Amino acid sequence: MTRIKSTKNIHTGYGYLKAKKSLGQNFLKSRPALDAMCKVSNLTPKDIVLEIGPGKGALTNLLLKNVSRVVAVEKDKELIKYLNEKFYQKIKEGELILIEKDILDFDLEDFKKYELKDKEYKIVANIPYNITGIFIRRFLSGKIQPKIMTLLVQKEVAQRITDQKKENILSLSIKAYGNPSYKMKVGKRFFSPIPKVDSAIITIKDISRNNFTSDQEEKLFFSLIKAGFSHKRKFLKKNLESFIDREKIIEIFNKLNIDEKIRAENLPIKKWLKIIKIIKQSSAQV
């Protein structure tokens, strides 16, 4: 993998720009990794991309060469000033829309304002580690879903999300809406400043709400997995007793051929979804 010269401090008319630990900033400096993020996103000249935390604009620059428009959301005021200067012409031509905002404060009005439509935009981002879970859940379960998400996250988190044999609340929350895939490891030395752990690129494709027939069913699913993982050392059947009647649990397990001694982490997403269908049907018959 090619090593790119560190750009830890960039001197601009606004002084030296340093990564802020308080904002979880670690700037990616590997061109091969940046190229890979664009490649696995299947970018086309017609695409609109939502980028979170553009930092110093390395990924932004590549995205602008491959798509029609980039909507970049950055919380850091100093970086906003720098990016406005760096991409002055692209902003003037409307190819880049730069927004000073916390991405977790993004709402439906923001989507409408920037013409981000359901299944008609892509997310490509190196997001701060500390918002990974809430960020992914918010955009997958939101009313305006992306067509694809390509994210650079902690390697360990990437492995947990894409593991096909061992589930957790985050992996199930993602698989309920799309298909996550592990693409490549990005070593910690390719970041500035250097973090304590390695990262990895993942994609989430085929995003939809097809697994849920209603908002009620969607809420039921998240309540179910929360109950299922409430006590890690206990069997799933025991954990679910706080959520469903014990006799009903046994009935469901028998119907779906689920081992009564299975733990929550070993039950695949398809079985979780089938459980909520049965629970909903039973409620409707009462």
C-alpha cells in the first residue's frame, strides 16, 4: 500500500489546522484507501453523495471527480473556512455544497433543502469512531434512506457488523435494512494523527425497509433484540421471558426449529424477523 506524506498540520490563512480529539478527528492519508472507498461505492457521474466529516478534503476531492454533486457536512468551524477556500470554485459552480453542522442534527428538512431523495443518494464517509452506531442506525432507519453506505470504521466494529456467525445488536440493526460487507483493512499508520486501532472499509447495500410492514413492526424488532441481548451469558429463551410469555416463546422456538439453548448472538437475522412476524400475528388474533 502506498504511503502518503503526512498532512497532520496544514497552514492556511487561518493558521495551522490540527486534528481535534474532541471531535474524534483522524485524517486519512492513504490514496489507495481513498480510491477504494470510491470504487466500492460504484459511483457514477449522475450520483449525489453525502459526505460526513470531510476534514481536509482528500476524499471530497476524489468524489468531485466522480459524481455530479457532493453534499459535505462538517462540524469544525476552522475546517469549514479552509474547505471554503480550497473548493471555492466547486462551491461556486454548485458541485459542492458545504454545510457547517453536526451530522447527528440532520433532519428531514435538511434532506429536502439539499435535494437528497430516498434511495437516490449515496453516503461515503470516514466517520468519527464515537458516533458509528448511532449514525448508521439513524440513516438506515430514517425516512430518506441512502442507496448505499460506504464507511471507514474501526476494524473491530467492521468485523462485528459483517460477521455471519456471531451477531450483536448493531449487526442485527444493520442487517434488518441492508447487506453489510467487509471490503479492506486500513492500518492505523495511514491516519493522522495515528489512532490506537486499525480501521476498515465496509459497504451497506440493498438498503430498504422491506423487512417491516409497519412502524409498529419496526419498533417491535428493536425491542425484541434489546431484550434478547439483555443478559449475554443467559440463553435467548430466558432473556425473552421479560418480553414474551414463556409458553409463547416455547411455541415460537418449536415452530421455527430454534434450539432452546441458543444464545442471542447465534440466532441469524432471518429468525429474528420471523419471530416478530409471529408475535404480531398473535397480537392481531387476540
